[in-house]
Amino acid sequence: MRIGRALVAVVVSSVLAAGALAPAASARPAPDRPEAGVPRLTDDRGRTLTLRGWNVEDKANRGEAALTAVTERHFRDLRAKGFNFARLLVFWDDLEPERGRYSERYLRRIERILDWARKYRVHVLLDAHQDVFGPAFGHRGIPAWATRTDGLPFTPHPDDWFAEYFEPAVQRAFTHLYEDPDLRRAQADMWRVLAGRFADHPAVIGYDLINEPMGELREGEDLLAAARRIEAEQLTPMYNRLARAVRSADRDTWVFVEPTPIVGEGVPTGLGRIEDRRTVYAPHFYNTAMEAGADYDPGAGWIESYEAAVTAYPKEQRIPVVVGEWGPLNNGLPLMNRFYREAVASLNRYSSGWAGYVWCYGGGYCAVDEQGRFRTNKELTATPYAPAVAGAVRSDTYDADARVYRLTYTAARRGTTEISLPPSARGWRVSVDGHAVVRGDARHGGELRVVARGGARVGVTVRESGAHG
């Protein structure tokens, strides 16, 4: 979500009225342990997983050229920087340009991308993406044949595209998608096709059922009340329908569910229970003021408020959290270095992972430039972490100032723990406590493996050479 300037006042005033943006320093959890009460993502061997990565997309090309801008380089470079996760944007309008006719070419291109991801050991989340619904409104996502507006008006906002979500035609189109029986079936059928095709692909870790869903505001209803109602009454039953469709083709892959984008302002979601044993909560982490060009304001308490709000639902429902998008456009502003440090620390406290927006080569939101070098402050996203822990995690922290990573866990009876270290010219020094052996050489970046005796309390400390702490 990249909220435009015209909507900042609307969103912020609604949130302030609800008290959601009040500073919440007391809500910050203890920094030396994962957020209590939020379960962690696991793999098929029972290891605790951590996903760190970026969104990968091709919004410019469609039809015959769809996904051609995504190359093997994306996954090679992601892995070389220490990342193990990609949220791949796929579009229903490319997959099913006509009702009931699915594009085999598009499916093959997705498969080719997944094969690259497998080669470089990158987990992929397939995200059914939409931005302002779909091509009927000049964007991507829901096919034109599945767009119903009842003749309501639509006015484009080329300089503030997020404002288009509040156009009557767009809002009515969401209502029809959620409520019309034939469109419900079509959306479920689309997911049966995707899940049926990629259920056994080893790179696929999950399915994000719809990106940043919105809906129709009722007369006299403010934005926050509308968001909670849409989440409770329309998104919750939709996610249950789509989860059942996925399970008809794929029994085990995680399903990811998103609230409306309004959660980005520290507003608890209205989502109800998703009746699927492998559900992940996948909110996005954007701030309206920063998206409109403002610098980070540490005194506003936004990160603390967001963390407190976004952890309430997964604690209640006992499901993991993976943040599907985050990262400001103007990453070079004076306080953005502090933002990236505090944001990464917050995300790592409660989530099983995150995907920054976006892994591309250039300017704007791109993580790296044309030569593949991190753009200003984006390098702060590349830190040591444990992609997989064979045991119960007790503490998992990185001190960005001291450049020291510490992991402690109680080892399972079997299994290997993995540690990922980003490239470092200065080099890394590793020490281990407990009945464990470290294998591998990652002095200048790479991967380590830790094998421990079952039941042992293991401590791994990684310091960049010259660092203290």
C-alpha cells in the first residue's frame, strides 16, 4: 500500500479519533525474547522458521509478456545478501483472462520462477495481488469479467492512486466480489488451479489469498468502523471459503490472510476466526504520513502502537505473523536510518518473518540500484538471523549498534539449526555454548549449521569483527 497525500488527513483523523495513534511506550515487549503469545512458523520437520526477504513483482507486463521482468538474478541476489524469502505477486487477470480459461503460459512462467527460487533455496509466498481492484480501473488484479459496478461512477486519480479505492464503482466491485455467488465460486476456482499446480513445488511456503483487501463504506460510517465491519463480515467468510478451496488441492501449505490496509495505523483488526490449521496473519506495515513524504517521527509512537495492535489478533487466534510488505519510499530522509533500525527490531520481536517492498534494480521503492548495491539505509535489513531452529527458541536478538547477534534455544532431539550471515568485509566471529557443534565457514557471510544434543540449552553468538558487546 502506498497511500497518497490526499488521504493522509482522512486516515489519521479517523485513527486519532479512535485513540490508536497515542504513544504506547509501555506496549513495547521485552527486547531479549520473541513476543510472548504469538506462535512461530514451522517447517515440515517441526523446526522454527524465520523468513527474511522482499516482494518480487512484474506489474508492467501482462498477457503474453507477463512475469518476463522477473529473472533468475532476483533470486541469486536475494540469497547472496542473506535473504531466504520472496513474496511473488501473481495476478488473477493474467491467470484467467476469460472465465474458465486459465493461461498455461502464465502457469509455466510462475513455475520457472519457482524453480529459480528452489535453486537458491528461497521460500516463495504466492500472493494474489490487486491494486485498486483490477484492469477495469486501469490497474492489476481482479479480471474485468469479474468486475461489477452497477453503473456507479469512477474517476481516476493519477497523482494519488490510493484515493481510487474510495470511488463508488471500486467500492461496489468489492461488494460484488465478496457477496455474489458466481464470483465467489470463480475466486475459489482460481485458487484451486494455483494450489493444484504448485502444491508439491518445494519452493512454495504459502498462498496469500488477496492483497490489501478493501470494501464499501456505508453512509455515515467512518473509515475505521468500515474496516472492522468489512474484515468481520466479508473478509472472514471469504478467507474461510478460499482456504477450503486451497485444501481441496493442497493439504499442507500455509494460507496467509490480510486485514484491510487500515491496520497500518495501529488499529486492531476485526477479522474473525479462520478455520484452517495452517493460517498465517499477514498484515502490512505502512504509515500514512511517511508514505505521503514525511520523515520518521520517533515521538509519535507509531511503531509501538502498530506492534501492540498487530499482535493482538494472532495471540488470540494462536497463529503466526509474517508481515507481507513494508518500507517507505523516501528512505534517504534524515531520520530514516533510525526508522529502519527500530522497524527491523520491532518486526523481529513478534513476527516469523517479513518481506520488504520491493526487490528491484533502480530508484523509488527498489531495494538495490542497477548494480545490485543496497540503496540508502536498505542495507539495515540485512542482518544475521536463524532461518531454521531445531528446538524451542528462548531468545533471538540482533543489536544493530554493537553488530552482535545472539540465539539461545533448547535443542530438539534431532535436527539441524541454520544461521544466516549477510556479507561482511570485516568478517564475522562465531562462538557457541552448550553441547553443540558449528559446521560451515561463514566468516564473510553465508550459512552455518548447528548440531546439538537433544535437550541441551544452546547459545550462539555472532559478532562482526571489531564489534563489542
